[in-house]
Amino acid sequence: VQLQASGGGLVQAGGSLRLSCAYSKGTVRQYTTGWFRQAPGKEREFVAAAGWSGNTDSADSMRGRFTISRDTAKNTVYLQMNGVKSEDTAVYYCAATRKIWGARARPDLYGYWGQGTLVTVSS
């Protein structure tokens, strides 16, 4: 499977941004798709995930601001980011795994990664 992340950019604090993760050579129905982010000098952090059956989850600290969704017709998973804060500045990666849903927040269990898209929040 190949993943293409896009949609990053510069956004003002309090604004919104939508990231996309497009699948090729594979479908969103076959994998759990996760969004992770990594800020300079920090560990890669779980943001949200969408399972192959359509279930979704997001990290506690982002729930209510970030929403993951998918479009099976477009074979794409989205991350809607609302009310962004300066601490949301990071490179955002999408990834795919066939591991069980319970492992969705573990980046080490994802075998396929997109190239990352940079989100910069200005205050």
C-alpha cells in the first residue's frame, strides 16, 4: 500500500485545516489508518485513527478539536483540525496497519507511512 499525505500549511491559531491521506495500491477498507504527528525534538504522537470497518478514535487531548473521517469512494482518510493551537505545529503523518484495533495508537505497529505534511500554527 502507498499513502500520500497532503493539506498541511500555515494557519493562524484558532483556524482550521483539513489533511488528506490518499491510498494507492490498497484501500481504506483493508487497513486501519492512523494520523500521527511529530514536533521538533519530540516523540511521534498518536492523533487519530479510522479502522477498516469505519470505527474511529482520537487522542484524548485532541478530541473535540480534531476529527478523522474517510471517504471509501475516494479511498481517502481525512483529518479535520479545528481550533488549532501553536502546540499543534508538527509534521503530520498518515500510516496504515492491519494490526488489531487495540494497537491503533502505537506507531511501531504501522507498517506503511506517507511522507508527512507540515502544519505550522502562527499565534
